[in-house]
Amino acid sequence: MYTDSEHRPIDGGGSSIVKELELTDLDIDQQLLGLPGISLVVFTSHGCSSCRWARQQLPGWPLPVDRVCWVDAGHNGGAVERYQIFHLPALFVVCEGQFLGQLQTRLTPTDLNDSIHQALTRTPEDLP
């Protein structure tokens, strides 16, 4: 994944199955409200080994989402506070600007797929 001069993601033609975006405190609300389809929002940190593993693995999995949105918890304290992040990695589903909640699942392709499908049946809420 590459970014242009305005830090917009550009598909570099790698092995990623889903698109990836990097979100920050400055654009997380605007992006998630405006993005079509299903977004998997993942809060991570450079110092977290599970987070590093997730960043390597998730983009290559055949997930039922349109994109994975990464949020660096160490640099985006406002989003961490609003989403009430206590453990990393923390995963959330947003569909068509509607918040469908946090996923509590093991990070395996099957479990994550099942958890995403279950989240899509929930009653949507406003973004935190």
C-alpha cells in the first residue's frame, strides 16, 4: 500500500485482498461517515506484537468487508477515548456510516468472518 502526496491510499498492486486506509483523529469521523460499504476499523499500536501480526495478516484474508481502516492508537488518543479502547488490537464494524459495534473474536479468518457477519445483523448506532 502506498500513499500519494496527500496521504491518500493508492493500491500498489500487492497481494492485498481488501483495500486499506490509515485514519487519524483528524479524519476518522468524516471518512467513516462517508465511506460506502463495510469498513473493518482496527486500532493498533507499534509496540503490540498482536497488532503487528494483525497488520501483516488481515489484508490478505478474504474478509466480507470493502476495506480495513487502521488507526494508530498511540497517535490518535481522541479516537481511542471515543471508541473506549482498552485492549489492542481492537476491531469494529462500520457499514454505510452506521456503527455496528466492537468485535470480540479470535483473529483467525473463519472466526473474524463469522464475527463480521454477526455484527452486520446488529441494530446500527451512531459513531462514537
